[in-house]
Amino acid sequence: MVKTYRIGLFAERARAYGRRLCEGVAAFAMETESWVLESVEDMDLRRPSTLARYDGFIARILDDRIAAAFAATGKPVVDVFFNACRPGFAVVDQNPVAIAQLAARHFITRQFQNFAFCGYDGIQFSDARRTAFVHCLELNHFGCAVYQTPRAALRDFGTMVVRRERLGAAPDERPLADWVRALPKPVAVLCSHDLRAYHLLRICRNVGIVVPRQVAILGVDDDPLVCGFTQPALSSIDPDAFAIGHAAAEVLQRMLVDETLRAHPPVLRVKPKGLTVRSSSEIYPLDPPWLSDALVFIRCNVARRLTASDVFAHLGRSHTLVDAAFRSVIGRTVQQEIARSRLEEARRLVGSSSLPLAEIAARCGFASSQYFSRSYAAAFGAPPSRHARR
């Protein structure tokens, strides 16, 4: 007879991230059919007898009070928030380095020279993303301005950011407005998550800073509600909360059946799913300005059998003028930029989706799968099958 495990899931579900995480856990529970999955509420943390009924927990450990309640049960715990190292807890969380790499690549390929990070000092996920983004830019020989959160505002962020994630005015609107005004323009800003990006977009609109022309903004979480409430629509990185939830359930299952794993609980970082480009960062800060229009047109039409003639016709300018500007500013011809954009989109799909390679080739405008594989290997040093997401 298969043993049944009663599993407690402690995670807020007010935002898309929390719901996706819970869906990943639920998907694993349905696959195994040996889990009885139940929601643990905050009031349950004050009832040891209630927690004692469970065999293990998946929880967003937001603070020491929550950690102590779960640690007291002596049951295996997988932390899917990770704001501090806690003995005996496994960790499955986002990969801040991979998130930073996606963000840096997004901005650098758009020819930005000025970069900034906007988050909250002392909140672990924000600090981790800031450190990784700054380091990634340093490796590419760029600096990064970092917003320093006023001490008086920090206590308000604990409730607003971690627990309730309310959409509204930031408690530090005035210093944040002063900071963004002083940044050299145009500037590319990575925000710690979508809510912080919402704050920054709101402030830019209030003080007359044009997004994305002067400030390009990128968030993290890809929450459709937040991204859709902004004007312009917010570009964002999807950290793959579903995969985090599913992986956390897999780790907990292993801990339930392997006593040695409880003594040395694992730490697992899940790569982001991808980056959704919307209006808040869809720009190339180039001179002449019509070059940005040309590059956006190429990116948005990469799935077509796009030619240089299509770009010339879209711009309504002579091929001599356009090609000369591309060579001078970008260092490539129009046709070379089309080929580069196809390959970059293909690399993104290969690494972030489970689409068949033939489908990726078609989506990126390659004439055949064979030509796609040869071009990909020549550009990136290995065939796409080696880089495919498993």
C-alpha cells in the first residue's frame, strides 16, 4: 500500500507569483497521488497541535516568527522565499544571477550606456538581484547607479512588499523622484520586482519623465495584473514560479523518504522562464531616433522572412542612408542585424521553452531546420539541441 503524506502549503495567493507557485506544488501532488495537500494559514502557526498533523511543509518563510513555528514541528520544511539561511530548512527559490543576466542582456543589446537598479535595501530578494545585476554589468564594463532606500521608509516595505504587495504610492515617493531625476538619461533601470517598477513608472509620469524614451524600466515577476495596470505596459522577467513550486514539491518528497537528506537539506535555484518585452523598455536610445524604430520593427517581425528592403520601406528612407547609419552606429548592416535578431530570439526560445526545434526555426524566420541548426552552431558554438531546456 502506498504511504499517504499530509503536506501543508504556506504561501500567500494575492499575486500571480504566489498563485503560480501553488499551482506548481498542486501539479506535483496530482502527479504523485500520495499527497494530501492542505493550505496552512497564519492563524495555524499559533496552534502547534494543528501543525503536528502534517508530515512536511512547503512555505514562504518571511520572518523568524514563521520559521520558529515550522522548525518546532521537527518535520521537513522547504523554504520557497529564502530571506535568511535557516538550519534544517531546504531552499528552492529563484535564480538571481540568471535574472540579472537576462536583464543586462536585454538592455545592453538595446545599446544602453547608463544603468540603474531600484529596489529595497535589506529585503533579501531585492539585495540578491541588485548584487547580481551590478556584477553582471561590471563584467561587461558598465557601471550601475543604485537607489538607497531611506531608513524611515524601510519599515513600511515589510508589509507592502512582502506580505500584501499593495498597488499604490510608494512610501518613499519624494526621494525616489529626486533619484530618478538625477540619473543620466537615457537610462535603463532594473527594478527588484513588478511592484517596485510600478512605483517608478508612476513617479516618472508624475514628474514628467518619458518612459521609455528617457527611462526604460524592467520588472521581475511578469504579473499580468501589475504589468497591465502600468502606462506604458511593463516589461518583466518571469522567474517561473510554477517550476519553483514543482521543484519544491520534488525536494520535499525526497526529504520525506530519505532521512540523510534532512540532515543536509539542499539549496536549489530555478532559472527564470524568460523576459516579456512590453512598451516600458521597447526602445533603442540611438541617434538618429529613427534607428530605434528600425530595430523595434526588426525585433517585432523576426518571425517573418524579413529582408532589408522591408526595413527600408517601413522607414521610408533610402537603403544607402539606412545602411550607412546602421554601419556607423550599430556596426552591422541591416541584413546582418536581421540575422542577429533571428538568432537571439532563437536562443531565447531554445533556453526558455520546450518547443520542438523545427517550431523554433519557423518562429524565427529560418527557411529550414537544417539551416537553423547550422546557423545556431556557428553563432553560439554548439547546436541548439545541446542548449535546449529540459
